Amino acid sequence: MKFCMFTTFFGAHSFGGDAAYVDRLARALARRGHEVHIVYCLDAFQAVRGDHPERHYEPTDGVVLHPLQSRFGIASPILTQVSGRPLLKSSQIRQILADIQPDVVHFHNISLIGGPGILEFGGNAVRLMTAHEHWLQCPMHLLWKNGEKSCDEKTCVRCSLAGHRPPQYWRYTGLVDREIQNLDYLIFPSLDTLKRHESLNLKVSARHLPYFLPDDWSEAVENDPKVSSIRPYIAAAGRLVRMKGFQTLIPLMAKLPHVDLKIAGTGPYEQELRQLAIGLPNVQFVGLCGRRELIQLFHHANAVVVPSLFPETFGYVVLEAFAVKTPVIVHRGGGAIAETGEMSGGGIGYDTLEQLEQAILTMVNDPVQRQQLADQGYQRRSVDWSESAHMRQYFEMIESAQMKKLQT
């Protein structure tokens, strides 16, 4: 089969998150002999990257990249942001689809590559979309209000202006409601995310399909015993932005001088976080990690902490920790990370900083409970969140959509 995937950021020109899922899905399809094309917006990455470095990325055989560029540069994603349509890239997109003739078109983060207007493209192909963020209901994508707190009231225009983004008046025209009906399925990585979208009353078939990791993700450490370092440590990872909540974790380390905190990642909030860590020798910033470095960082940690302050749609960090037999500590205000990290049985949830401190002490001082949580998380990753389970459900969905098309 031929697959064409549309997403705003990808590969070297991405920030992780949804791009990581697209990459893993594309590789899984290629391993099964399918042809995969990934279309993304290079102009959008250049518009928002700031000081973020390009990632090292090499596509696998069977995966073809189509980075879109307009001679108008960043004006193209800005016009898409304002209009909700791929105005300056429509002809490129149509030509790519005409050349590929895909059997399946899978939309991911479409905010700056085409907005809801791109859902018209695809012809007779099965059309899927995964809601990696809360973009369908939030112009800031994350339900993160005014750059300060989780959204508790809709003031979207004011919030957009505070975030230095042009208002999206198309959100009030019914454009999303109309275009979403072009999809065969709208996919949600977590039940929490699906529930949060129910209020939109979108006229489309919804499916819950969790993320996955490749079957060989943690192969190198499955028989590698954890190293008992002289000093225990907890790990954290993600883009260094305010809503990820690392600023709530760092000051707490002053109360835990015998435990190290190692933070992986980079981002616009990094300098503020480093300022918070001044005078705390047990806080270390290890930078942007590749797969191998991240696996080792998580594998030898006593726990991975996910202190997100906004509603995550899944929380890949949780899955990556479980894959290397490491339990997690998750903030219950982080949406789906409570579902994936605590309710899965592989971690401890917290609401207050006092509870967070106690959870860290438990992970450091109670090896029996730590191992029990690690085993449950690893089991969940190996069964429900495995590549084989994901691909089985993915193709069942495609076959169902194809059958429906034959019947109409």
C-alpha cells in the first residue's frame, strides 16, 4: 500500500512529540513493505525554531520526504495560520498527491501546513487524522492559557494575542466542522484526549489508538542490569518550555541533596531553568539526547518524573521510561500522563509538591515497590503499547474504512 502523511514538523526540522510518532509509524509501515511519503513544512520550522538546533535524521528505506517550501518563506505558514487553508502550498500538495496516488492519507499536526482546509485533499484514499495536540479546540494547541496556566475558560482571541499569534477567525465560521467530515476516522492517543474533544460534537468517527514504540526500542538494555550508581538520580526529559513544569521540580531538589536530577532537552525556557538551578549541584542539564543517550539516561534512573502542567495527549516520555523498565512519577494535572503513567500501574501520581517529594523518596528508598511499578509499566508497554498491537489496530481501522467506501 501507499501512504502519504501530512504534518507541520518532521525529521531534522522538528521538536519531537508528534514528529516522533510519525517517524515510528512510517518506519513500522516500511518494515512491512509499504511505501510511505511524508510531507511537511520547512517554512513553518524556520518561522518558529528560534535557537532550536536541527536534529540528526536519516530516513529509512521505503520512506520518502517531501519538505515544502514557498518562495514567500514564512509568509506561507502565517497565511495558513490566519486562513485555515494551505493557500501558498496548495499546488505543491496537489502535485505530490497526484504523483503518489496514495491508498491512505494520514494527517497529523496540520496547523501550519494546511489548517483544516488540507483535509479536503486526498480524493478516494482512506483519510485519517491523529489529534496529537488539542489544536482542534485550542488555537494555542495545548490548552495552556496566556502562557501561564492550564486553560480554565475560553478567551481564545485574547490568549492568541498574548501568545503573539494572529487570531484565527476561521474558527468561528464552521470550517473545522465542515472539513473534519472528509475524514474516515479521527484518532486519539488517549481516552483523556478523546473525552476532552467530545464537547466539540464533531461529526466524524472517533477511535482510541495509543502510541507505541518499535519492538526493538529497548533491545539493548533488556538484559542489561541497572547500574547502582554512587548517587541515585531521577530523570526528566522534554522540550524546555514553561508548560512542561520543570520549574516546579528543580527547587524541590534543594530538599533532596542526596538525589540527583538529570534533565534532557533544550528549548526557549532553558535559561530560566538554569537560573533556578544555580546553587543546586545535584541538578544537571544533559542537553538534547538521541535515542541511545535517552535510553541509557532512563534505564539507570530510579524514576522518570513528568511534571507537565498542561493536558498532555499521551506523554511519550512515560512510554519511553516503561520500555527500559523504569517507573514514572507524574503530575495528575498533566492530562493523559495520569492515565498512561499512574492508572497503567507503572508509576506514582501527585498533586502537590509534598506528594512529589514523597514519591521521589519512595523511588529512591523502596526498591521493592520501585521494581513492582517498573514491571507493571514494562508489561503494559510490551502488550498494549507494542508496535505489533498498534499496527494490528491501525490496519483494522483502514480495512474498516475501505469496506465503508465500497458500500457507499
